[in-house]
Amino acid sequence: MRKRMTLLALLGALVGVAALAQTTNVYSIQAVSHLQINTNSIVATSNCCDDPAAPMPNFQEVCQILGSNLAGISANELDDAAVQGLIRELSPRVSLVSADAGSSNTIPLAEPRVFDDSFAYVRVASVTSNLPEAFRAAYHQMTESNKTKIKGLVLDLRFAGGLDYAAAAKMADCFLSSDHPLLDWQTGSAHATLKADAITVPTAILVNSQTTGAAEALAAVLRDAEVGLILGGQTAGQASIFKEFPLHDGSKLRVAVAPVHFGAGKTLPHGITPDIAVNTSLEDERAYLQDPFKVLHPHPVAKMNSAVRDFMDEPRMNEVELIREHNNGNAPAENTARNAPEAVEAAPVVADPALGRALDLLIGLAVVQPNRPG
């Protein structure tokens, strides 16, 4: 049996056992929150877990009772359930890394683009050592080749990760022109450097629950330095220094051994809460990354059949026009076309909710800022 563990570890083990029981139908259970193991020695329910200060039974004792009395479960299955529960409860500070997980060669940036001829968009795929250089090159190319002045920037960190905090600091440094504390990641730290070519346009940063590690730290630094606002969903809460411990099966246990600090010693134990929350499913967000103009959920009016839409789109004639047509002996339908406005092809509209909100914000700032005094 394992050594004595913390109260949270015991809760994880119980959750894992309950999940296993539900999967294998070893015994009947109405809800995990009311898990009961009836023996002469122990009755464990979630009521003892509602209060973190409440005493918990001994981990070894619980495992011994389960191993000896729970029908249809082997020692290996009990161990697996306990491990699954522990990792689940301690996530995201603890995770398993598969044996075949090699180093990623992900390109740091997706293809940059410009919206409305004025607003740059850059999506970060992964925070790696070559990200700062790639970002500067992409932004410089957009400012040089675009026919109008860049008035704002959307930095998309949705689904971005990475553990290179030095690269996150260098990326943040692109936006700052004076000395400012950036990151402290235990083995190193970084400050912004004095420069005349910092990117100073209004910036919106997009995040979601899959924004992890160094990408979270980057977003936190940019907001702390008042570079821009954050839009989207709560981030993962994985801005930590991780150490990997090899296991006998070839996999590795990744453990957060220290938090990453940003600004004046701040940390992100629970991730980043956005300034403007935009609730979108991860499935939809992945689709929008492929095509931000694609309408995934059409408005009910758009689902009407073509005959109904044609009827609704026909120009309406007022009473005076109807009398005039009647006196002239013409049927109204004959001259309907002359009353209809010329068809103008509408510009595509961004359907991605988070990106749309970010662009609206930047457009508003572009209108207001030139008119502000001083």
C-alpha cells in the first residue's frame, strides 16, 4: 500500500473508485456524491468532503477495506481507480504524459490576416522559442503591405499552450517601450526593455479553456501591463513550472512544482478570468478558427424556404403607388422591379463571437481615440 496521503488525495481516490464502479456495474450507486461503503469500520460519504476542514479517514485503511470487501475488483483495478481519481482531482497541476509524446514541431503562428483593411489578426499556435521573431516578422509584413494604417491588433491565444516562459516574456516585450516586470519562472526572470519600436496599437487578446501554460502567462502579462483587454473564456490555470517524473510503464507524471509569477509577484492559480466573457463551445471555436465567417447556427429566418424568403424580400408599395398603378391600368407586379433597390453584395460578416466582439471593440477605439483631446 502507498504511504499516507493528503485529504485531497483521498477524495481523488474515492472519486476514481466510484467512476470504476459505475463503469463496471460492480454495485448499485445512485450518485457519486453519495458513495457509501458499508462495513463495520467505515462509512464514507461526500458529506465529510463538503467541509475541507473536516477530518478524513486514513487512506491506507480505506484501500485495505476496499481491496478486501468490494466485490468484483482486483488490486490492480483499485490502484488504477485511485490513480485516476488523484490525477483528476489534482488537475491541472498534475497530468500524465504518454510515452510516445515527443517534442512538438508546431509552427508558432497560424497564417496572419487583416480584417476591414485596418485590424491585424495573429493566432498563436504554441509559445515556443521562435514565436517572438515570427510574430514581429508577421506584424511588420502586415504594416508594410497593407494599403491602410493598422489601427488595432487581435492576438488569438485560444488553444495555445507551451511551457517556454522565456519566449512568452520576449513576446510580451514586443508591446512595451519602457522597463516593466514581466515574468519570473523560478529558473529565470525577464523585464521589458527600452525601445522605440514597440507595438502600441489597441490590442484585444482572445483566450479559452484550452489556453494553457506560457500562453496564459503571456495573456496575464499583457493585461497587467495595460496592453489590451482579454476576451473569451476562463483559461486552464496551468501557468506553472512543471517537472516530469518517469514511470515504470514509460509514461511520465507531470507535476507543477512552482507557480510562475508575473508583474509584481502575481500568480494564476485558477487561470485568467476574461475582462469580457464570451461563451462559445470548444467545438464551435475550432470551426471558427478554420473559417471565422462560417455561420454555424443560422438564424431561424435563414432556415425559411426560398418561396417565403422571396415573398418577404419583395418591395412593398404604399397606397399612393397602388392607386397610381390602378389608374394607369398597370398591374402592380409589372413595375415591381423598378421600385426595388439595386442589389448590393454585402460584405462578409465575422460569425466567430469572440473575434467579432474583439473587432467591434477595436473599431470603437479607432473611432474614439483620434477625437480625444490631447
